[in-house]
Amino acid sequence: MTERRLFGTDGVRGVAGEFLTADLALRLGRAAALESDAERPQVLIIRDTRESGPMLEDALAAGVASAGGDAILGGVLPSPAASVLARRYSFDLAAIVSASHNPFSDNGVKFMSGAGTKLSDEAEAGIEDRVKSDEETGSAAIGRVRKLEGALDDYLRELRTAFPLDLSGMRVALDCANGAAYRAGPATFERLGAEVTELSAEPDGRNINLACGSTAPGALAELLASGGADVGFAFDGDADRLVAVDGRGRVRDGDELIALAARHLSETGELRGGVAVTVMTNYGFHKAMEGEGIPVAQTDVGDRYVLEELERRDWSLGGEQSGHIIWRDYTPSGDGIGAALLTLRALGGDRLEDVEPFERLPQRLENVEVADRDAIVGADGLWAAVEKENAALEGRGRVLVRPSGTEPLLRIMVEAPEESECDQVLGRLAAAAREELS
């Protein structure tokens, strides 16, 4: 059996206590410190609210110290705080203990560089090689473990500096997913003068992401539809992404918020270049940006690929339909709270329900089980069908077919002007995929 690779697209993640054990966390901390170029690496560690977080935080810190580094504990903070604080205090490395939008039973460890960006594939491979090595990876030097006092206030201060808004008189509802935003989210908006209603802001270690947050914003939508607030924002467990809810209770995803921000930053002269988005971004977004004269670059799914494209082009704005939004003029990482503030800044006093950033095309998605997802490469019949459907939709919509990165699934997406046409095209392609690959 092939040995499982530790690092995925978003760090090391798995069931806490089974795959992600205290021993593995210790080895990760030690390996990361030893891989650092710094003589005595200073490593910031933050976490979300999962019950396994303190255990893994302690183990990670012990590993850093055993390799001669200093582990500085920031406590429970949104994961983008690692990016903000790493740059503010010139840390050599930052580590985040979180499994994002996953259930409480999972946890993860991901690392950021001192520049506030995710580590490169090469850097992660170096850490993984050390973890899996049979050689002793300890150090004669012993580092320290200490708390970073005032970490939350430092993060909030950076947000207020980047977004000096006056929200006096505004009623804002926040779904904090019982996660890392449960203190930072309400405190940010209250300090800017808003009247804040909190939802899912009482973490108990096990209720993170449980029927709440950006993946389940139903309760927030009901509150807004009943007139309970002017605007709402729902974060995920580690608060690096969000969805918004307008005054009519409509959920507005990352595509809409990125389009709103792009138009605003273009008008103010702050948009460098264009916008980087993933292949899942709605076709209507592309048409709207074309109409605004804003270039768009497309990447694979994953915020790390969006950031890589932004850095390659030296552009400032990008993100994903899921709500990861990166504005590099603030920090080179998705930040749900920052994205919420950027949205309010872009609105400029208008109400979100009165703004339509673009005309969304109906979109349909289906996952088709396949015997071997790699067999898609030679699926000539399927690709011929995809080419035919794309040709028929040219200028009106599109078809996207791709294998899952982790499961034996083929993901099919269709966008067309009418829902009925979406359903028909999706049905034909799903049937072609099952016939050739199931």
C-alpha cells in the first residue's frame, strides 16, 4: 500500500487522535523548525476552537522548542491572523492548528512563511521528508514556549488600520461558526460602531461548523429575511472565508463579493492589473468583468493557486466562489473578516440587496462515481461530448469536467442561460461519463 502523503492542498489534515496525533504534531513542529533558515526560528502558533486544538498546539510547540526554536502561542485566532502577525512581528514561520470547515473530529496543521503566505510545495516536501525520516531530528539547543500577549488586539488593530470605516447605525449580524471568529468578528464590528447580533458564537469544542457558518448560513438568512439586521456575514471555522447575506435574506457568495470589490477598487484606482479566480467562478462574472474592462485570470480550485497567480502577475485581488477572498494590499491570505469589511467599503453606504454585481448564469454540478479518476485522460468519447456541448454554449455558457483530487469522482459543471438547458446538458454529460468510466 502506498504511504499516505502528509501534506494536501491545505496542510496536514485528518481525524485528530487517529491520523493527526500529538506525536505527529510534535514531529511536524520539530521538522518545520529544523527546515527554517533562521538560527533560532521564531514560530507563531494559533488555533481554532476544536477540542483537540490545545493538545496539538502543545505538541507542535514542544516540537519547535526541541529543535531549538521559540514557539510563540497566539491562542484562538482566525487563521489569517497568522499572516497578519507574522509580517507585523517578523516571525520566521507561523503554524495554524485548524481543519477549516471540517467537523470538530478533524484537525490540521498548516504553515505560513514569515511573509504571510502558505509555504511552497518544496518547503512542505522538506518538512515531510524530515517527519518521515528514520534519522534523529532533535537538536542540542532547546528553545522556549511563551504566549503572545495581546495577539487578538494586535490583529484587530491591523484590521481597523486597513479598513477605517464608520459603521455607526448599521445593524450587522455575524455567524461565527462557533469557530475562530467568535471573539474577533464581533469585536471588529463593534469597535467600528456597528450594532452586532451574534450567531453561533459560543464554541464548546465540538460545535464548530455544526449546522452553521459559511457552509450552512440558513439561520443567518432567516434572521436577515425577518428584518433582524441590515447585512449579515457567515464565516467558516477558521474564518479565512465568508458568505454575505443581504437584507432580503439572499446568500451572496464569493463570486459576487469579488466582483463588487473589483469594480470598487477599479473605480478608486487601487486595482492592480485584474482579478484572479478559479475555474468554478460563474460565467456571468467573466462577462461582467469583460464589460468593465477588468482582465481575469483563471486558476485551478484552491486559494493557494489564486495567490500564486496574483503574485506571478503582481495583481492585488482574487478569490474563490466559496468565499476565500484575497486582497494583497491588506494581507496575502484569505481573511473572512477583512473581506466583510472590504465588501462594506465597496458598498459605500448602499444596501447589499440593492446591488447586483453581475447577472449570474444558472449553474448545475454533479459528481459521477468512476472506477478510476485517472482514466479521464483517455476518455475520448467523454471529451468529444464535452467539446460538442461547449461549442453549442459558446458565448452563452460553458462546461467544465475535472476529476476530484481525493476521491474516485468526476466533477461536472454546466452553466447555461436557462436552468432547463443546464439540466439537459448535465444529463447528457453525466450519462456519457458513466458509460465510459463507471
